[in-house]
Amino acid sequence: MSVRVRRVHEPPEPDDGVRVLVDRLWPRGLTKEAAQVDEWPKGLTPSTELRRWYHAGEGTYEEFRGRYEAELAAPEAAGLLDRVRELAGKGPVTLLTASRTPERSHAEVLARLLED
């Protein structure tokens, strides 16, 4: 299974496979044509409350990861996660985020869960 995380503002690459935007909001300044997003499962993203809590600097990345994994256990999110897992079973999947630090974002949490 090949899952990787990239910034959505980077140009698409031929080996991206299925490009999945994992942010709740569409990235500013980016057209849909330029992003070349294949899937946008908004229900797979962290809740607004969790996102605000984390970006306010109120907790550590490890705390965020634990809270986000708990949210992903909810039926809608679990179903969407299974859908992306199914896509990854068929070929490469690239999780796209506008985060400036994708290695410490929810996209990285998703990538780890999909690779397990």
C-alpha cells in the first residue's frame, strides 16, 4: 500500500495516483484545475473544534493525534477512511493538505492509519 502526504499547493506528479484532499476548507488561491483533486472526503477531516484547539497551540501534536484518532472512530469518518484504504489497496494515494507542516498535521495521522 502506497500512501504519501504532500502539500496541495505543490504541482501534481505522475506517481501521485489518486489525489485526496483531506482539508475541510478549499485551499486559498488554488483553482480546482490546478489542484487536480480526485476525492474530497470532508467528513474525514478533524472537527472544527479540534482544529481550532490544535492551531491555538493549546496542546501537543501527540494529544491532537489521539483526539483525532478518536474522531475517526465515528461511523461516518470510519466509512470514509475505509474508502480511502480501499483506494490505497488498488494503487498509490496522495493525501493533500494546505498545512505548512504536513508532517505534523492530520494528514500524517491519516497516512499512518492507512499504512497500518
